[in-house]
Amino acid sequence: MAPPGRRERPFSSGRFPGLLLATLVLQLSSFSDACEAPPTFEAMELIGKPKPYYKVGERVDYKCKKGYFYIPPLATHSICDRNHTWLPVSDEGCYREMCPHIQDPLNGEAILVNGSYEFGSELHFICNEGYYLIGKDILYCELKDTVAIWSDKPPLCEKILCTPPPKIKNGKHTFSEVEVFEYLDAVTYSCDPAPGPDPFSLIGESMIYCGNNSTWSHAAPECKVVKCRFPVVENGKQISGFGKKFYYKATVMFECDKGYYLNGSDKIVCESNSTWDPPVPKCLKGPRPTYKPPVSNYPGYPKPDEGILNSLDDWVIALIVIVIVVAVAVICVALYRFLQGRKKKGKADGGPEYATYQMKSTAPAEQRG
């Protein structure tokens, strides 16, 4: 019985820590019988909000993420097992959304870069020779909401066509009646007869063709009179290209008389501006001057005499080295002979002294005998 006026405590101070410890043990035992958060995947996500732990036997369900679609029969759920781990599950049943299949364009080819039509893929287009692309040459498979679509419409391959080539003054080209030319179609230009004594010359390419980008391969030529003056070389003579008149691309060669040399080129050509290229040469009296290579101002490039100077320097250095070696050899030989002479002289001087000493040492003995 408690003393009067004093109420009995429901729990004594000694019992409270034990009760707290029991509660914690109960909680830990309940956690140890649970699974942690379920696994995550790239292609599917958990349905509902995840919990910190799950009871044994509790089930979670997954669904494919945005941009993916499900194909049975793989399971999309898992269960907390007795060993506190989740039963195996994978997202292999979820496949990426795919863009519609696009065929090769007419007169072209569609190349699937990534090897599939899944979103994130690229489709490249090229046209056959003689055709050009109208539209985007690369399409991207993109995800719009939950559907995969291409970034643009498929392009087309159209035949390369050219407008008629330019007309020229004093001339014409073939197929002048054609209004549209296809790829590699060619025309040939020619000049009209000239009204005067000298004919027209065709300056430029006589044949051009319809090429890429719907443009002609070369600019149109022109027809005009090209006539170079008669080439005269004093103290020389013409050896080829003879003629009374010299028109476009006429070629002449020269040589000088004996005792003269050619100053200039021995071959000249009549160009479109009615001048000779190179200019008409001259024959000058005397022997041909020796050729000197041009002087270059580029750093590090040897000047004409620099190579000779360098070779001379090498010879001078080699000669100095040889002289030094020979001098050292001569000095060594002289020093050796000098030392040998000293030794021989010493031996020669020591011989009589030894003989005199020997005679002095033996004389008393003979007297005693």
C-alpha cells in the first residue's frame, strides 16, 4: 500500500528505458522483414509513389516510360520476397517508339545511320548522279508527346536541268532549238565566216556541257579576229611555223646566226590579244653568257655563291685539321728521337768510367801475386 497523499507512478523510472528499447527492437524487426525501394529502369517507371520500405509479399507495378511501348509477355511487376529482395524484373519488354518507314526516293537512296527507326535515329538522303536533292538531306526521328515522327518531309531527287547556253556574237552553238538541257548534255560552238580577209578565231572552250548545280561547265567562248604581226628577228631566222599571216595559237620557232646568241625564248605563240607570248626574241652578238641562278630573298635559301663559299670553308677547315695533325706527328717523332739520343749518349759516357774502375780494382791483386 502506498502512503496516503502520494500517488503511485504508472511506470517507474527504471522501467522506461527498457520499454523504449523494446519498442526500437520491435521497429527494427519490422524493418528487417521488409524490402527497400524497388529498382529503377531506363525504359519503365513505377506506378504510384515509391515508399521507404515494403512488406514481404507486397507487389509493385511498372509501366513503360514516355516514348516506349510494351510488348508481352515479359512481366512488368515485382514482389517483395521473404529474403527481403525484389523478385527479378526487367524493362526489356518496353521498346522505343519508332518513326514510320521511309523508302528510298526515286533516283536516290535513304541511309539509316543508326540502323533502326527508333526515336533519336537519323536518316540521310543522297541522289544519284545527274540528280539534285530538293528538301532536307538529313531527317531526325523525334518524339512528339508519345509519338515518334520525322523532323521534316522526305526530300526528292530531281533531274539536273540547264537552261540553254549563252549565244555569242559572230558565232553559234549546236542544238540551238533545244529549250532544256539535261545533265551532261553538251553543245559545240563555232564561229561565223568573217566579212573581211581575216577569219574569226574561237577564244575559249569550243564544247561545254550541263553540269552540277544546273550550270554549264565553262563560260561561253567568243569569236573575234586575232592577228599577230609578222615576227622578224635580226641576225636570226625562223625555223618552224612559216606563214604569211599569223592567227590565234600560231606557233613560231627561231634560231640565231653563227656568232650570235638568242636573248629570249626560241618559241612564241600568238595569243588572243593579238600579241606574241613570250615576246619576239633578239639575237645578240657574242658568246652566250654563263647562266647565273636567280637570287632568292627567302630566309634560309642559299644565294648563288653561298654554296661555293660553304664548300670552300669546308676545304679550309679540313686543310687546317690536316696541318695540325701533321705538325703534332712531327713534334712527337722529333721528341722521341731526342730522348733516344740522350739515352745512347749516356751509355757511351758510362763505358770508359766502368773500364777504368775495373782496371783500378784489379791492379793490386796482380802486384800481390
